[in-house]
Amino acid sequence: MSSIKVKKSTMVCPAKVTPKGSLWLSKIDMIIRTPYSHTNVLLFYPPNNNKPFDPNIFKEALSKALVPFYPMAGRLKFNHENGRYEIDCNAKGALFIDCNATRLKLSFGTSSMSHPYQQPSVPFISQQVNTLKLQVKSQQEVTNYKLSTFEVQAGHVWRSVCMARGLANDQDVKLYIVVNGRSRMKEMGLPKGYCGNIHLYATCLEKAGDIKCKPLRYTACKIHEGHKPLRVKNERNGTTKKFDDIEYIKSAIDYLNHVLIFAINSWASLPLYEGDFGWGGPTFTRINAIKYEGKSYITPSSNRDGSFSVTLKLFSTHKEAFKEYFYNIISSKY
């Protein structure tokens, strides 16, 4: 029997006076997800008797962090005049909850079987990744580019999901790939210290039969081609830069009901295991409570040897089939 008891809830405010006013949310903040949603990330730390957890130190550090990141201490509001959600930078603070857990047993990747959705997390060890890359390399095809590790990983995961869903060969399937636009915006006047979202969506639209039956290299190449951004004009100097057209992406949402969607978000390069709050880094991290079926994350492994984990949300009837295809395909030559 386990229980979690809340000891104290505190609203932590910035340590210094911060700017007031409203910041409107960009189209990138509003696309797909609602303004009141966020990605839950769990970080698990081993007990450290030499440096026990001190909530006061944590709250002090949080209050200092909220000075440069002052919008995070604000509140969301809706502006009825322009029809936009905005952040009211009022320094009301961020919620900090201090809890005690007794005999807490953690179970990763499981949930009630009566629930229509399942969120499996499957390990993707470095040897398996290298096997896939060798298989793709052996499938000779003339291209003027080299496929990345992510493109091979994403192609394999998408392929396994299409098989697990049991899709007909003529079914349209679309892959959304979350692209980090921050580096692309540097030369186009991104304000220094900007902390808003700059993630964009590259898309691949294919037939399920091509994804399931053709070699992995075919799918990986399609993902590579899907990364080719549209071009927009920089109004400041008249130059044209490669970048994803947000209006195009937003208009594409109307097409979602006609195809089966799968989305991949790679967090493989994020320093998830470097979150040291005074007692060392976490031993395990996990994406938790994925909201939508067909959404997935690739995250680095704690042993930092080039291995990964794939966490995704699927219907419970597809979960076991996905795992079977995911690992059987790795061990086969295709």
C-alpha cells in the first residue's frame, strides 16, 4: 500500500522585481496544443543521505530562476479585443508542492488495461540503433545526402506503428516531425533571451503499404525530404531563408481527419540527465501523461552510451503488436 501526502503547497515568486505587462502567444504556441497544456516530465533521483532534499533551497533557486524567466511566474488570460491568449506578467509565482511518499512502488510503462490508450516505453539500445543504420547503409540508393540517426530511428518507429495498427496498404498516413526552429531563427532577428516556443512541424504523407513493405531506407529518405523547409522572405533585408511556413502548417490541420497521424518528437539531444539540484543527476527520466494517441518521444538513455527510449501513446489493442514489430524488425534483414 502506497500513499502520497502533500506537506505544503507554496506559490514561489521572483526574487526581484520583474517587468509587468502582457505578452501575446505566437501562432507556434497555439498550433495543435491548447495554451493550458504542457508536457509532463518526471525525474527520479536516488536517496542521498549526505545531501537530503531541502525544499527551502529549492524554492530559493526557483525564485532566482523566475527573474530572467519572469513570464513563467505570470498567468494566462484571454484578450477579447484581439482574440488572443496572452501571458499577464504579474509575478504571481509558480506553484511548488512538497510531498512525502510512503512505500511508493513505481511501475513504468503500465496503466489500467481497461483504458483504451496505452503509453508503452521501449528501450532502443545503441546496438539496435547501429544495426538499423547498417541495414539502411546496405540498401544502396543513389542520394546526395547522408541519413541521420534520427531519420533512421523515426523511420523504424513509424514503420512499426503502421504495422501494429494493421492499416490497409492504400491508407494515407501522415508523420509529423517536431523541428527545432530556434537555430533557424537566429539570423532572422530572434530577440536575445526569447523563451517562447519555436518548434515547427515537418510532415511526410505516404501510403501505409509503402511504409510497411518497402525497405527502411525508403521511409528514412522520405523523412529526410520532409525536413526540407519552405522558404520565406526576411522583410528586414529582403533575403530569402529556409524556414517552415507557419500559415501553411496551420492550414494543414484541416486535413487531419482524412489521414492517420503519427507524430515524433526527438528529445535525444536534450540534457535530461544533467538536472542536478544539489544531490546529483537523476537516475531515470520519463515523459508522462502523453495526451494524444499517435504521439511519441525519443529520449536519451541514462547510461549515455548512445541508447534511447521510445515513449508513445497507442490504443491498447496496438501496444503489444508494436513491441513485437519494433524488435522483430530490428533482428531481421529488410
